[in-house]
Amino acid sequence: MLFRFSLYGFLKNQRYFEPFIILFFLDKGLSFTLIGVLVAIREFSTNLMEIPSGALADLYGRRRVMIVSFVAYLVSFFLFATGEGFWQFAGAMVLYAGGDAFRTGTHKAMIFTWLRRENRLDEKTKVYGITRSWSKIGSAVSLVPATACVFWLKDYSFVFYFAMVPYLLGIINFLFYPAWLDGPRQKTGIKEVFRHLGGTFKLILKETRLRRLILESMTYEGTFKSGKDYLQPIVQQAALAVPIMISLEAESRTAILIGVVYFVVNLVSAFGSRRSHRFVEKFGSEDAGIRIVWRASFWAYLVLVPLLYFGWELAAIGAFLLLFLLQNLFRPMQISRFEEFSDETRGATVLSVESQAKTAATMVIAPTLGAVVDLVGTGGTAAFWPVGFAGVLMAGLMILTSGKRGEPND
């Protein structure tokens, strides 16, 4: 099963459009504010579907929900490829959100079910880190066809068509998951779904530590997700400024440099995920490891501010690489911290609440950050310094409100 879990992550991350999505929207004439609004639409839609999707997965079967998720992705890719305006992209974002909502939390719960059955729960950080690393390896591999597509066809739209193939293979992979991974499901009515949700919310309100974990996920992941894609226009600026491949067109130079940078990003991300359990072993616990990551993230964001403001693109790219590494150290440890609250009957629902909290934060931060970038409007890389400032603000807030063990101060 570890192979199939890893294959899922590898295929899921064959998102050939991802390194070019901001450039795709800019090429279609959208401002950073409208791009932020599209991200907010995606996150808001995910919020609406996130927790019910987790409850439905627990009650009706997780494999079925995963297949529904991939079908939603396929339709969204088609709409992106054929769309030309804001509202068409907004519809595609809603479907993409459906894919995210029915996937996140559900597959993690399946992994925890397998670990319990195999009596390997003590390896949860290691196993999740391995499967996540294969997702990042998948992202790295995907850059070869993605870069080739943009380089030769010079049209970002085609990458959405190509992304449909691995998602069809992903559906086939789910068909070979054993039936017991669906969990102790039962066919029931909509009332039971909401009763299930209500019980989960009572658990969250009761447990102070669980509320803190959700707040940390909101802050860290919301800030990171809102800012990470600004790396694309920064790389574009670097491609125009660095005197290499000057015989090529600007778009071709950008495609090649983005391919190289994101290949490194994904190798760094895979390394971080695979070594996350070593981080826990070194510092003694997930809580201790998370505290180190918060502090390192604060300094990385702080350094990023002047690098962006003064237009030092190559150094800024290096700071982003560090942030990707830290995020991939953070994620496996953070998911492992939720396991103590994720029993067999509520596993997908609790993790869906966590995922919904992340999307809620991104829904607020992304359009705000886009509007600030447009407002600064200095031209070039200097306009992106608010990305670093947002990270400093959020990381600083979490560090100041953290007690000795990463819990709220009394």
C-alpha cells in the first residue's frame, strides 16, 4: 500500500500548469488583485465543501470520494484550457476547489487507517513524509513535459490538457485500493452527516490543543500558499535580467528558468518531507520541531523583504527555496500532531477541518496580498516585498503566542 499511496501523490502532482499559473493569468490580462480574488474564490469554495466532504468520506467510503475529487479536477482543467475571461476561470476554480475539498483529509485518513491496521502508528511522521516526498518528486518530474510544452508551443493553455492524462491514471490507481480503506462507513441520511459534523466541532471546541493546532495550520499554510506563487514573476524578472540564453525569446527563457528553479524547489521539498521524521528525532518531538520551523520561517521571511525591495532576484529565489524546505518539514510534523484526535470514525473529518482552516486563511490573505502588490505598483520585483512582510507578521504572531510546548500561553 505504501507504493499505491506514493503513486497517488506522484500522479496528483503532475500539475503541469502549476509553475506557470500566475503567468497564465497575467497573460490573460488579469491583475494581481483579480488573481488574488480567483484564489479567494477557490479557497471559499473549498471551505464550503471541505468539512461535508470529510464527513461523507467517513460515512460513505473514502475511495469513492477520492474518485469524485479527481473527476472534478479533470473538468476544471478543461475549463482552464478553454477559458478566456475572469468568470470562466472562476467557474474552473470552483471545480478545482471541489477536487481539493474531496481529496484533502480523506487520503490522509486512509493512510492512518492503514498504519493502525499494520500496527505502525509510531512511524506516522516517517510514512507520511515518504508519501509526501513522492508528491514532490512527481512535481519535479512534471517540470520536464511542462517546460517543453511552454517552450515549444508558447501557449500556457496546453499544459492543462496534458494534466488530464495522469489524473485519469490516478482514478485507475484508486480502483485497486482495498475496500477496508473506506473505513467503517455506513449508508445514512443527511441528518447523520450533520450530526457527525456537530460531534467533530464539539471535539474541537472542547480541546484547547486541537484549537491551537488548527490556528497554526491556518497561519503557516495560509501565508505560504498566498505567497509561494509570486516566485513565478520573480523568476520571470530574473530571466530577463540575467545575461544567459539571450538568443532565445523572453517567453522561452522564462520557461527554461522556471523549469530549472521549480525542479530544484521540488527536490528541496521532497528532501524536506523525507527528512521530517529525522527532524523529530533530533529535537525530541513534533512540537519541538515545529517551534524550530516557526523561528526559521520568521527569519527567512524577514530576509526576503529587503531582497525583494532592492530587486535582488537570484538571492530572493534562494530565500523562497528555504521557505519551501521549511514548509515541507512543517507539514508532516503538523499532520502527525493531529493523529491523536483522529480516530477511525472521525479521521477524515478532523483533518478536513484542519484543511478548511487553511483555506479560510488563504481566502483572506491572498486577495489582500494581491491588492497590496498592485497598490505598491513599483514595477519589477520591488512590488513583491509585501510577501515577505506578511510572513514576518504571521510567524512573529505565532512565536509570541506560543508556550513552551507550542501551546497557547496561559
